[in-house]
Amino acid sequence: MDYSKVLSNSIRLRIWAYVLNAEQATTKDIAEHMPDVPVPTLYRHINFLIEQEALIVKEERKVRGSRERILTGNMDFFKKATMYEYFSPYLMNLNERFYKYGKSVSCMDTLEKLESDLLCFYTKLLMLTDEDMQKYLDELWELSEKYRKISDQKKKNAKFREVTIISAPTEMHLRDQFEL
């Protein structure tokens, strides 16, 4: 199993995350959720995820002469991974996408482009109990789902936007750098 090959590709990561969140999905479901990715590309990445055992074929059935697979996410795939193996490829992929975006913006139009794209960076240090943190994450999930459902309606002039939230315990000496 090569965790970095699974997580360092944004399409594979999106597929895996979608199937985990949906609990099960078909390729058709995934294609509807990811209209920006050509179906042959999805099939290639799904097959790779199955080969790497990140996805499991729960059931296969014939539908109008073709094979339909019901897929589930394999959480056991990552149980053996170290924290570094799990998150490092994802962060490198995130960095690569931001790098490509940043290279597309010239110095002359940087501020205007960043404002029109609604690019933002935000870090907030919070002092929360585990219970409060779980509630916070649950509320973020609900809010994200609300806007994902709106985006599923394919509004005119809508853009794909990537929102990444990274939460980790931090050293107390950092608290002075952030507004509490």
C-alpha cells in the first residue's frame, strides 16, 4: 500500500473522501458529485483506489448489460499509516495546487485577482475542550453541507472553490501570535 500515491492526487483524494462521507457510492454517484472530472479519468482513479485497497467493492450488479459496483471506503487502509504518511502527501498536494494558482497571478494584478477570487488565509487560535471542539467541527460540517447542496444545484456563474480546514493541537507559546 502506498499512501502517498493515494493522497497526493487531488482527484483520488476527492473520490475517497466522497465515498467515505456517503458511506457507499457508485461510479455514477461519484461522477455526478465531481462533474469537473471526465468519467474515464474517474474510472482510472477508482480502479487505482480499489487496487490500493482504499476503496472496497461491496457489491457488483449488472445494469443494462454493464457492471455497476457499489463502493465503500476502507478505513482500515489508513490504520497502519503513520501521521506523516497520512497527512504529508495531502499537504504537499494542497501546496502544489496553491503554487499553481499563485503562478497564474501576475504581480500587477495580484491584489485585484485575489479579491475577485475571494482568496483568504485565516488562522484563529481557540481554547476549546474536546467536547467544544467536536461541536465546532459538527457545526462546520453542517454549514459545509448546506453550501454543498446549494452548489449541487449548479447555479449560474458558480465557481469551484476549495475550502480546507486544518486543526491540530498547538504549543501554548504560540497563543501570543494570535488573537484569542
